[in-house]
Amino acid sequence: MKIIMLIAVAVFIFTGCVKKGAGLVMQYNQTACTDKWGYGIAENDEETKAKLGIYLDSLNIAYSDLRLEKLNAGDQCDACFCKTGKVFTLKTTIQYKNQLEALGFKKK
């Protein structure tokens, strides 16, 4: 009987997490210096990710699994709008899609 209850609780918790986490993956191509949330000191990726997280939290945008990865060499220009080749990726739910798109994120 205890095993059945444990399994039932585990299934309930797992399906609850899946529903909350279900949604979409969004990406943003980092720019040289126009990102609204700022940058880490000496291009510190962990600090830069933290700055984006704080910014999204201030806008009450729910997200998970925030990553920043170098995917290519980036643009060969020095203007602020030039892409660095690094891409932010995060998971969110459909209710935040429009807010994230307004910030420049795109559905992956």
C-alpha cells in the first residue's frame, strides 16, 4: 500500500512539473553592447547570465535552464548592435512568449 501511494505521489509531482515546464525554448543573440540587462566584467558569462536573470525577474518573466553559449564567431564589426556569436537560451511557458519577443528573443 505504501509503495502504491509513493508511486501515486511521484506521478502527481512529475506530471505537475511537466505541465509547468511544458512550453517553449527561446533564444537571443547577444549583441556587443545593446543588451538591456548589461554585461559581466571582462565578458564573464556567468555574471552576464546572472544579469539577464535579474532583469527577467524584475519583469516577472518565469524561465528556467538559462544558458549562454558561444555558437559562432559573431559579426565582424565593432558597432554595439553587432552579434557576438553567443546565444542565450532559456525555457519558459507560452504566457511569456510575447514579452520575450519584445526583448528580442525568438522561439527556437
